[in-house]
Amino acid sequence: MARQSISFTKPNDEWLKTQVDKKEYSSKSELINDLIRQARKQQVEINWIRAKLEKAENSGFTNESKNEILAQSKSLLND
């Protein structure tokens, strides 16, 4: 595992210490790695949502009614 030396602001360092003191994590390193994993997972989800939004924006507008759109969406869920 790679070792790094990083600096924290006082409020962030205090928060990290509190999490370790509360036994939420065994060390600051464990906590930082968990935060990075969460951020990476969140970025994957953000990228997926952006791709879906871009696809929707590029597909144009529809003349279907809201009931037709809802029925189509429900049918896709049942497939």
C-alpha cells in the first residue's frame, strides 16, 4: 500500500480524530480510504446520471401525453 503524507485543516483534523475516538474507524487512514471509496462510487453514479441526461437531451422532444409516457415507462419496468 502506498504511503502518503497529507495535511488537514484544524476542523477537518478534529473531525477525523472524533470519528476514530468514537470507534467508527480504527485509524485516520481507514477513514480516509473509506471516504475516497465513497467519493469514487458517487462519481460513478454521477457519470451514469449525466450520460442518461445527455442521452435524453439529445433525443429531442415528444408529442406523447404524460399518460402515454407513463404507460411506456411502466411497460419497460415489467420487461
